[in-house]
Amino acid sequence: MAENLILKIVTPEGITWEGKVSSVTIPGVNGEIGVMPGHIPLSTRICAGELAVQQEGKNLFLAIGDGFVQINRNYITVLTDMAIEADNIDDAQIELARQRAEARLKQKLSAEELAAAQVALAQSVALLKVKKTRSRSH
């Protein structure tokens, strides 16, 4: 029997997703990170985008926000500010959030407000992309 990975996704709300998986693809700041059993230890930053999971021959897709990943052989811990499965993404709400973030970026903002608006925009774009390309209900 092939080895499995243990994936845990943690957001500020707690453990959002946890389970045994065959492989994971994570959006890293320098490109995608593919993880299979026996991966070398790695800790790095991740960016808003699509996290793809292969579990029992099926694919699962989540939109995640910025954060960090720690990989230790067969254990993966993703710390992120957002993680939503493709089928749970509400198009209308996310499009509205994207529009608000873009409008906010056009205003005169402090550095902190600008960073928050940029994060909101990146999350909205990631959510819309995952919903558009991966959801079974689109």
C-alpha cells in the first residue's frame, strides 16, 4: 500500500480541513509546490491561490489565502488566513468583495489600509478563479 500524507489546514477559526491525501499542490510565492509522500522538510511562505488535493483517486480544490506551509516528510501543515472548498464559494459575494477591494485601492490609504485592501483583492481573485475553474456547481 502506498504511503499517504497527512494534510492539516489551519485558519484563524481553527482546523479548516484535515485528512489523509495522496498528493498536494500548494501555491508558493515562487510557484507551485507539489508534495508527495517522503517530501524533504520545507517551511516557506504561500500566497493566495488554489490548493489542490488528491485523495482516494479524487481531486479536491480549495481557495486559500496568504500564509505559510510546513512540510515534514509525510506531514503538511498549512497556516493561512482563508481556506474555502470550491463548491462552497458564493460567486456573487466574492465578486462584490472584489469590487469593494478594487474601489478601496483607488482611495488615499495608509500603508496598513493599502495592505489590507491588497490582501482582500488577492483573496477575492483566488476565490473567483477556483470557483470558475473547479466548482461542480458552476
